[in-house]
Amino acid sequence: LALVSSPLALGCKKSPATGATSPSATDALTLPLAPRVVGTRWAKVDDLTTALVVETPQGKVDAGGKRHYRTESEILAVDAAGLVTKLSVSYPERVDVDLGPSAAPRTSALLHNTYVIALEGGAIVATRDGQPVTGAELAELTKDQDDLGKAPVMEQIMAGRSWKLGEPYQLTADDLARLAAVKSSDGPQTTAMAITLRE
């Protein structure tokens, strides 16, 4: 299955406290590649709507879906190469809804839980409240955290060039190959992607 991504928009606005304003259309902006540091925390919100209509002998069927995820992470360990090898990850919001005839939400095994996830011998191991996780939890964690211990390729791509407002950047074949190399092979593969800096 090949996935053609929709254009990704980057938003940037400097703090008013610095006295600086947002970059103009002619300004070039460089995004620094921040090192991985133990104790760093961040939250990621993932909202995705998929429109998919399947034609059958009985008529058209809406097979799309929606998802809303909020994931909160903290770095617990970094190796000598600067790659993250251990995380604390919480899943306060994690909802998938199929938009077909049933329009039924799917329950995630990770919802409302916090895990300590580590990379050992090339495989992900995880605990919840100091206890081993279930098979369903481990399978979902392995899929969700498939970039653990790998280079942050997307951030490297973004930090490797200058950006201007409204100017799209089409990822090259080399960019896409680097992204594919750090992603799970059993998921959708991105065949095209454009990134645009917006105010």
C-alpha cells in the first residue's frame, strides 16, 4: 500500500518577548536540529481524516476513518550516538473511528496508560506501573514507537535547508528513501510529500 501524503505545513512565529516578528516572505529561516537530552518532554497531537470510498456490486461504501491521538513523552536515556533508547510515554487521548456504515470507535489498549519503553537487542520492551505489558499493548507500542533508537530523519531533512514563507519543498527520492529506512516495513509507505512553511 502506497501513501501519498498531503502537504505538511510548518508554522513559525517568534516570541514577542524577543522583539522580533514573524519572518517575511523574503526571509530565510533555518530550523536547528536540537540534540536529544535526558529529561526533554514534549506532546504530540495527531489528527487524521481518511476519505476512502469502495465501489461494490451493491453500491458505494464509505471505508474512510478519523483518528485523534495525543501522546506525551519524556526522554529517559540516550546512547553514545545521541539516539533515544528509553522513553516514558503517556496516551491520554487515542481515538480511532471507522466512517463506514457502523461508524464505530475502536478502543486502543494504550488509552489512559503510561509506559516505560526501551530498546533492548533491537526489540522494544515495555512496562506499565513496573509490570510487563500485555501482548496487545506491546504490539501497539512497537508500531507506535517504531522510530525508537533511530535517527530523526524528518528533523534532519527539515534542518538541512533554509525555509521561506509559502515556498513548498518537495521531498526528494533520497529524502523518501531515508524516511522509509526508519519506518516499519509493514505499514503504508510514503511515495510523495511536500512541506510548506506558513506563518
